[in-house]
Amino acid sequence: MARISGVDLPKKKRIEYGLTYVYGIGLHASRLILDATGIDYNKRVFELNEADIAAITAEIRKSQIMVEGDLRKKVAMDIKALMDLGSYRGIRHRRGLPCRGQKTKTNARTRKGKRKTVGAA
């Protein structure tokens, strides 16, 4: 089983798509990494040998792509900074409401949570 940046990649998937299971690596970054290491896109994850995995890991470090824990920590700190500043987006994060301009009268159930009935007898 291929393990990159602390993530077990799915065995049956092509490596091109398997790398996207690492937080911070999308399809474009995955293809750039594979081009730099010379690994074929169509190779399956279980077909990788230790040298291929080491090459992918080294390329991620060399290209300074922020992945997994470091990226999650940076995103959390950025949101915390917005909340500490008291900016509009920070206030929306604090209240658990959408912060990118969506309407909240009828939708936004994902952010607002389960409906709370108010004033019903």
C-alpha cells in the first residue's frame, strides 16, 4: 500500500487520481508531480515500487507544496486571524453562517444546522 504524507492511497486507482487523496494536491498538482518524476499517469497505485513512492515524496518536498497537517493548520490560522480582526468574514465564521455571499433566508442548512422552530404554539 502506497503511503504518501501520512495518507494511504487507494490501491486500484490510477496514480494520477490517487494522489488527489492527499489534502492539498489536486489533479493539476498531481500531474505536475508525475511529470517531474517521470511516472506514467496510467500506472495503478499498487503497481508503484518503493523508488516511485520515494520520488513522489521527494518531489512534493522539493516543489514546496503545502500538504496535509501543515496546510490544515495554515487554513485554521487564517480563519482564526479573520475572526480576531473582527472582519465581516470572521464574524460569519464565528456565527457559523455562510461567508461568501450566499443567501440565508431559505437555504444554508449545511452551515446553519437543523431548523429550530421559533414562535410555534
